[in-house]
Amino acid sequence: MVDEDTLSSVLSDFARTLITDFPIQGILDHLVERIVDVLAVTAAGVTLISPGMAPHYVAASDADALDFERLQTQLGQGPCLVAYQTGEAVSVPDMRRDDRFPEFAPAALAAGMGAVFAFPLRHGDGRLGALDLYRDTPGVLDPRDMAAAQTLADVAAAYLLNAQARQEALEISDRFRTSALHDALTGLPNRVLLQQRLEHAAQRAHRSHSQAAVLFADLDRFKWVNDTYGHPFGDELLIAVARRLSAVVRPGDTLARVSGDEFVILCEDLAHVSDVVSLARRVDEAFAQPFDLAGTQVAMTVSVGIAYSGPGETVTDQLITHADLAMYQAKRLGGATHHVIDLRGASSAGDRNRLDRDLRSAMAGGHLDLAYQPIVRTADGALVGAEALLRWTHPTHGAVPALTTVSIAEQNGLISGIGAWVLERSCRDRGRWLAAHPGQPLDVSVNISVRQLMSAGFATTVAKILDATRMDPAALVLELTEGVFIEDGNRATSVLADLKGMGVRLALDDFGSGYCSLGYLRRFPVDTIKIDQGFVADIGHDPSGAAIVAAVSNLAHVLGLTVTAEGIETEQQHDAVAGIGCEHAQGFLYSHPVPASSILALLRTGLDFSVPRPGLTGEHAPQGTGQQRAAVEEDLGAA
Ligand code: C2E
Ligand code: MG
Ligand code: MG
């Protein structure tokens, strides 16, 4: 029989242990364990009951008691259930003589049980479950033990209620946190969680001088998939992509879906920058096999931009912006590729937001300029054209790479304005060259970015500029990259048809650097392809270099297109592309990009590149004879 002291010591022990955030199961375990210590019983068990559901929580002091608890629930019969239902204690002092539980009793007797006493776990008018005390010999339980058991059951119930409330609150906040921080479609972390992880990475990098990197991946032609197969299919595809990407990230990296078809991988604690490059390769490989969605096969490619911070350098969300920027460059090249942008210097010197602001004022304040790179006829080295290249000299950063300027402008919406300015300036400069040298009409090539071509009213703008500058449309070459075709091929086709209608010529720039589908050449009305300087650079190093240039060039000729080889730096490369039959070429061998006035000088003297001039490098140091150089310097002085 339990005495007052023992009971109060059990209760205070209960209180001490359970007052904090003991979980539900812990409370039940503690209850059954303590109760067999203080009462004259063989075993104890407890079951929490939720109507209509299998019990979640069961505890017992030994294996037999656990079986008895389960058995009662399975049979839907037993003292435990009666105590739960009635809210009253149930005594079965002699199992052999009790007929209330015809199915439970034989099983209990067979297992050697003599008596059971069940106590409801009460709270107000309701019940949470019941506590069972088991004894192997028949006989009543002392009334004071009965009272003590009910007291312990009631106290346990009070703690259980608390624990349940705590658990529910936790589940709700968990659910809330999960939905606020995860993307509903793929279950991946969303932009908010990515931001948090980035802040975390920033703190870590600060402490440990480690590096971090961000990979920004954007699916190519996702819009086309949505338009062709419908949005539910597009959703399935995104889920499948998320699954494949999840399989390639390293443990500890964060893979997030930040919008429609854009995924970001944040790599913290990079030992080496090469880790990111191999991750990028794994991302590429993840897209090697087509996706099979309910029997429909779709081949997808992805454009990836990568940016990383230097060791110990401040990691900020600029890293994502930079990776995004790099991704745009991958897109610009036609997608299906990755591009690493190393803006580590730029990111510490000044952030991109500032570049963004400064570009607006550069545009308004007339701080943008153009350089022209001569294009020569390979057969005789004659100057036949010039490509306009955007130049922005930032007051503190100095020369900003053209690609950086263009991608900032593409993202902040300045591209149409800047592009129109480039086009008009080029047409006017060409007009001046022609006025000075009427016998030597030059073609002028102008680069057009994807956003610019797709922007509303682009063809109309071109028509107006041609008109205002009295430019011969046939002398204007618009250079496009394959990126134009991967986003929205239909729209591209119609804009290009409008441009062709005006008599303008079209060139496919950097051919071969991206997705490189020869199909584009047949579908889109281009006149010229410009073979990417990457292939030309291989000539002389890699035996396949010249072979690829020859293959592409032959194919273009079969289709009736002319070929320009880019990035000619050596005489060997010149000889190779001339031998292959590329009509035109440009590169540092002939001339670096030069100011408009230098083109006038070159028209006067002609280009002579047969004597490469070592030591004369840099943008404003054209190659050529001493006579040419003098003429150019004279022009530069005059400008
Ligand atoms: P691009 O149209 O392929 O222009 C050729 C780029 O290669 C130029 O870089 C030029 O300076 C460089 N280059 C020329 N010859 C050689 C050579 O022999 N060796 C090497 N290594 N490089 C050579 P730049 O000026 O930095 O322009 C980069 C890209 O930026 C251009 O590639 C073009 O896609 C884009 N871009 C330039 N200006 C404009 C513009 O006004 N509008 C648009 N949308 N894009 C522009
Ligand atoms: Mg170009
Ligand atoms: Mg090019």
C-alpha cells in the first residue's frame, strides 16, 4: 500500500521532470515506470486514444503490458476502453470471474494475468486515454492505491495536455515555416530561404575565410514547352528538373527554385573553385537524358551562370545577381552552356547596383562611346566593313566590358535606348566615312541583343533610324546570337522577316559557342555566319580546330551564306581561314577595335597586316604599317 510520503515524492518527481518541455511519449514512459515502483502491481500500461484513429501513443513497463494495451485497442474491448469511455476507474480483481470482456479476458488469462485496474486520464469532462495497472495474481487493489493511481493519472493528463498544445503549436509553426520558405510546386527552398542561407554563408565566410559560389540555372525554351504541352505539363517538368538537380548538389548546398524556370544552387564552404566547375558539369549531365513525362519525351537544356566570392570576401546577395548576369551571357550564346563570371574584383570595388545607376547617367550624360573593329576580305586583306562595339568608361571602374554593360542594360530595361543609340551612331559614322571616301563604301555591323530584338517596336525603330541617317539598308548588318531563337522562335521569325523586308542584312554571331543548331540556319533568314573565336583559337593547337571551321564554313556555303571568321590573332590562323574559304575575317591581327576617326585613317591608307607589330597591343593601338599608324595617331590627336 502506498503511503502519503511516497505518493507526494512521486508527484513532485513528476512535476520536476515534466514541468519543462517533456514530449508526450516521455510523459507516458515516465508514468508507467514510476507507478510500478510505488504501487503493488506487476506492470502498467497507458494508451492515448483519439476516436476513430489507431492510437499514436502507447507506453508500458514491460513487453506483456504493451501487448495487453495493443490487444485492447485491436479488439475494441477491455478495461482501458471502458475507463476511457465512462471516465470512471474500472476494477477487474479476478479475471477468471469477470464476464465483461469475453474476448480480452481469455487472452489475458492465457498470458498469465490475474487482475487489471484501469484509470481514465481525465481533463475536465473529456478524456485523453487510460492507465492500466496489471497484476499476475487476482485480488482487489487497496482503496488508497486506487486513489493514488487516479491522482497520478490526473496529473499525467494535465502534463499531457500541455505537451499536446506545445506539439500542435510546433507543428503549426513548422508547417507555416515550411510553406513560407519552400516552393509549393517542387518543395525546394524558395527565394526567402535562399536569402537566409546566403546570410548564413556570409557569416560563415567571414569567420572561416572560406569561399562561396552561386550557380544560376535557367531552362532553355521553357516557355515553348509550356506553350506546346500546356502548363500542367510544364509543372511536371519543373518537378522532374528539381529532382534531377537535387541529385547533383553536394550535401550542405542549397538548391532553391527562385522563380518560374530559374533554379539557384548556393555552395558554401568551397575548398576550391574547381568544385563549382565540376558541379556545373554535373548540372549539364543532369540534362543529358530527355525527360520522360507520362510517355512524352522532352529534351531540355539549361543555361548556367556561376559567380563566386574570393576567400574571406564578403558574401552578399550580389553573388546571385552576378550569377544571373553570367547566366544571361550563357543564354546570349544560345544556351545549353555554362558561363563563369569572375566579378570578384568588381564586387568588392563597387556593387552592381551602382553600375546599374551609373549606366543610366552614362547614357544620359553621353559617356558611352563606340569602337569599330575592321572586317577584312581574307582574299586580299581589303577593309570591307567595321563592327561597332559599345564602350563605357566608368569614372572609377574604368572600362566596363561590353558584355557586362549589355547585360546590365538588358536587365534594367535600358537596352532598347542604348541599342537605338548604337545603331544611330553607327549609321551616322558610316555616313561620314562614305562622304570622305565615296569610292570605298563600308558595311557597318551592329550587335543586337535578344531583349532588344524582342522589344516592342524594334523593327520600326530600325526603319526610322535608316530613314533619319539616310543609310543604305544593304550596308547594315545586324548581328544576332543564337539566344534569339531559343526563347521565342516564332516572334524572332516575324521580327527578322520585317527586317529582311527593309533590305537589312543579318549575321549569326559567335556561331558554335552555344546550342549551335544547324537547323537555325535553314529556318532563319540570315545572310552571314560569324564563326566563334573559340574555334579559330584552336587552329594551330587542336587538329580539330581547322576541321570544324572548314565543316561549318562549307555548310554555310551550301546554304548560300557568307562566312566571317572571328578572333584572328595570328598569320597562321589567317592563312587557315583564307584557305578554307571564309570570305571575311576580323581579329587583333588586322586591328583591335579603334575609334570612328581611326577608320577614316584606315580608309585613307588601307590595311596592311602582313607585318604584325609585336608590342603594339591595346584597344587603340591598331596594327599596320608605320604610315598607317602615323595616320591613325594623327586622327586620334584630332579627335
Ligand atoms: P562580338 O560581337 O563577338 O564582338 C567581338 C568581340 O571580340 C569584341 O569584344 C572584340 O573586342 C573581341 N575581339 C575582336 N578580335 C579579337 C581577337 O582577335 N581576339 C580576341 N580574344 N578577342 C577579339 P567586346 O568589344 O568586349 O564585345 C564583346 C561582346 O559584347 C560582343 O561580342 C557583342 O556580343 C557584345 N557587344 C558589344 N557591343 C555591343 C552593342 O552595342 N550591343 C550589343 N547588344 N552587344 C554588344
Ligand atoms: Mg558581334
Ligand atoms: Mg562575335
